[in-house]
Amino acid sequence: MTSCTKSLHKMTNQDTTEAPPPAIATSDVGTDEEPKGKPESALKSFLSGGIGGVCVVLVGHPLDLVKVRMQTLEAGAKSSTFGMLRKTFAKDGVRGLYRGVSAPLTAVSPLFAMSFWGYDMGKRTVRYFDKEGETGGGEYKFTIPQLVVAGGLSALPTTAFMAPSERIKCLLQVQANELEKGGKAKYSGMVDCGKQILAEGGVRSLYRGTMATLLRDVPGSMAWFGTYELIKKELMILQGIDPSTGSLSPLAILSAGGFAGIACWTVAIPPDVLKSRLQTAPPGQYGGMYDVYKHLVKEEGHAALFKGLRPAMLRAFPANAACFFGMELARKALAFMD
């Protein structure tokens, strides 16, 4: 994936040892180690994940907006990532780049909180079913594949909250496209959008695209957490850092988080395209995710499954670097909760 991991060992031979985190220092950010003798506080995982969620939205929303607009362009319509950014900024300024941000900012912070909590629960589940990693004193050695599984489990509790938020966000962002063409606004904001969806189609309409969200987020989370843990471990090996006594630098954490984001979206972009189409389509246009896939491939070809890939990748590195960096700093600040 990157030169940072050119000396990676085979994944199946890797393990990650959870040990007491290092003391808080201004020059270092901690690693993903649990305190000796007991698992990390679930509340601490939840709160630190929420901080990471705020960071990812503030850094990544402008490019997320462009990604959704490109994914929902009509067949034959062309637009570049930077061209759409320039057009949006010229028309509405910074406010235009953050159109629809209230929905993800309101929802994503608790969603990321739940995701990191879910990851912690996933690791506990792995420990429950596999006792071979027990090393005594409450410590446990996780293999990278085990952490990948825990990452996949983290997506399960978030889907019930992610799907409605994504539907509202996508509708507000696509509405901006119509406004640029001289159309009228249907929704005045996030709350109004949610109310109209419920009034027109009920709860089922609000949750349209839930399966697509799940099919995007489970493999995406597996790649996200797995890549982060793998790069972080390899960087510690390359730098000769003992996980029980040392910690990675902020630059290392930012790098691991950034490449984790790229890995996530490499896996997640095709189902994300289908999700965006399904959630923004008029009621009754599609019978489900597979129906969206058939129409999309028939009308636009398989390349359409990767619409929005460029803005997604441009967003992935800085947004996810900020997410993991914010999360790690929050974990250090909340060390008293262990």
C-alpha cells in the first residue's frame, strides 16, 4: 500500500499485543493497547470515537459533498473533482462546501463513537471465543485477522443509525445540484428533510438503503481497522518501539489513519455508489440494491460503480488521519477512566 509498510510480514503471522498505554506526552500519541489486567473502558472507547467522528466530518465534508454529487450525476454528465469544488465555492463560498454538514455532524460523532465502541466489543467477542491469545495478567495477543473480524463487527451496531443519516445527507447534497440548475428547494434543512421523508413514505422510506449501507460498512470497517492496526504495528517494529513502554509519533498515527481511510474506501466505493443512487431516487424507481446495480451497469457500464472514487480518495487520507489522531489524543486525555 505504501512505503511505510514495505517490510510487512504476512498478515497471518502478525499479532498485536495489548499492554498498558504509555504515559501522556506532548510529542507522542499512544498505540492501541489496553491496560494490563482489564479491558479498556467501553465509555472511554465511545467518547474517544466521538471525538474522532467530529474530526473526520470537519476535515472531509467538502470532498464528501463532491463525491455524492458526482455519484448522482445523470448519465453522460461530466464534471471533475476540482471543477465541482471551484464551482461550488464560487457560487456559495465556504458555506456551500459545507452544505448538508449538519446531518453528518449531528449523527457521525455518535456513529463513530458507536463504531469504536463496537470495535472494542468486537475484540472482546474475539477474546471470548478464542482463549489461545491469553498471555496472563489480563493481556491478550490479537492477530491481524482477528482485528479485521472485530472491525467488521463494529459496523453492525452503527447501521441502524447510519442509514437514515446517509439518506438525509445525500438528499440535501443532491438538492444543491438542482438549485444550481435553477430548481426550487424542497427541503429547508436536515430536520425538514427527515420530516418530509417520514410523511411521504414512513419509517421504511427513511431507512431506504440500509442493506446497501451494511454491505458498504462491514467490509469497509474490516479494511479500516485492519489496515490501521497493521501499519501501526509495522511502524513500531521498524522503529524498534516496545508497545509496553513506547508510543508512535503524531506523524506515524496520521499516516496509519490516512492509509486506513484509503483502504476502507477502496473496498467501499462500489456499494457506496449503489447506496447513493438508491437513497436519492424517487420512490418506486428501484426495487432494491441489485436493481440499482442492473440499471447502472446497463446504462453506464461497470466504470460507473467507481464514480466519485477520486474525491473519495482525496478525502480519505486527511479525514481519516484526523479521525484516528483525534481519537488517540482523546484516549490519552481520558486515561483516568481505565
